Amino acid sequence: MKFQLNQKNKRLLFIIGIVVLIELSGYGFFSSLFRLIGSVS
């Protein structure tokens, strides 16, 4: 049971890491949102 929980945590961390890399590369949801807000004002 403890091992299974550890696997889930590893998968969650992996997904979060990918999302952070996408955001930092400038193609993520948040960076697009900030660009949109910047272009409006």
C-alpha cells in the first residue's frame, strides 16, 4: 500500500514538472494569459 502511494506521488510530481517546464518555455496557459492581459492594457 505504501509503495502504491509512492508511485502515485511520483506520477503527480512528474506531471507537475512537465507543466512547469511548458509554462517556463512560454507556451503554457498562464503565460498566454499574461500576454493577453499585457496586450490589452
